[in-house]
Amino acid sequence: MEAFFLQVVNLGISAGWLVLAVLVLRLVLRRAPRWMICAMWGLVALRLLCPVSIESALSLVPSAQTLPAEILTTAAPEIHSGVTAIDRVVNPVLTQTLAPTPGASTNPTQLLSTVLAWIWAAGVAATLLYALVSTLLLRRRVATATLYAPGVKQSEYIATPFVLGVIRPTVYLPYRMEEADLPHVLAHERAHIRRRDGAWKLLGFVLLSVYWFHPLLWAAYLFFCRDVESACDEAVIRDLPEEERRSYAAALLRCGTGRSTQFIYPLSFRDT
């Protein structure tokens, strides 16, 4: 398991450089369509999924294998980050701290990697379990929802509209909604379904569960969810006249709770 964990860490480090690049591009390309930014997040997901890296002079990733495989057995463990300044600072510390003592029966690097690998596996299990339990609790809350229209239900136990489900996605609406807001809210939630945003968000959270130790990927997931919402809005208002666009924005604002729930219910779209 240590070798697999090492590969996960290397992929996470490589993806971290791409996350930084996308975050910078989000600032530079503020007026760009959000679907373009979502596509950039797709490149990050591809990096996390693909163990093979194509390196070139134009690559954004300094090193595809920051932690070489031999680091687990060598007497002088070193990293190869691709950034000389980082290597000069980190490698002397690693060599001094983790170099095996002559005659010792255990290698500190192997022992540390074993412990970290089990901690990582426990973190993956805990994150996935959290997603499963939160989704089951949400389904239990809306179990008594009544049918409003095909694929749309209403419940008295929710405060904001949301889509739940990937294979058979359903729009859930609170009973306490202004009638004039319903067409706009339904347009937004149905756009999520047409765009298969639920499946993309599920993939994003599964990847986040695997790379839960990486703070940049938590930031990436949060911004990805925001960009998906913005892309969904752009798809809805693309052909609307100016007056309808204002009504649409006002309707979503009235239905919002004022706080993000992306991590409370990670497998549903609640932040309209």
C-alpha cells in the first residue's frame, strides 16, 4: 500500500501546480464564460486520475514524480520537486532526519510511509462515509415530499431548492416559495440536470476524498462548485431578455440561504 500511497501523493503534488494555475487564470479571465473555467478544472481532475504524465518544456508541472519510488529504500531519501530552491531546503532535512541508522533493522522512511498510508486510507474512508451518511440523512428528510411535477417534488422540511440524485435526479422545492419565483428556480435546477452537473460534482467529491490531505484541492473543489453554479446561470440566462435576467437573479437571491452548503451536503446542489 505504501507504493500506491506514494503515487497518490505524487499525483496530488502535480495537480497542485495546476490548481494554482487555474486559480490565477480565474482572476485573469474574470469575464470569460464559466464553462471555460469548468473545463480547466477538468484538466486538474484528469491529472488526478491519470498516472502517466507527458512532460515538455511548456509543462506547468515542474516534476511529475516529486517523491521517487526509491525514496522508500534509499539510505539518503531526497525529493525531486523540479524547483531547485525547494530541493535545497528540503533534502538536507530529509537526509538528516530519515536516513537509517547503520545496523538498524528498520528504515525510518518505510516506517513513516506505512503509518501515513494507513492514516490516508482512514481519511478516505471517513470522507466517503461522511458523504454517504449526509446523503442518506437528506433523503430521509425529504422522504415525505409530494409530487409537484414530473421530476419535481415539494417538502416542508427544506429551506432552499436543490437537486438530489445522479441516475434519477429530482428537484426538491420548499413549500414556502413565491409562485413568481418557481419558473426561474426550476429553470436553474433543470439546467443542472441537463448539464449533468450532479455527475461532475460526484466525481469531484470522490477525487477530493482520495486527496483529502491536500489543502489546495479543497480550495479547488469549493471554487469548482461555484464555477459550476455560475456556468449553470449563464446557460439559463443566455437567451433571456434583460428584464427576465433581473427577475431570474432576484428569484435565486430570495431562495438562497445566504451561506454555502457545499460541504454539508456534498452530493446535492443546494447553493442556488
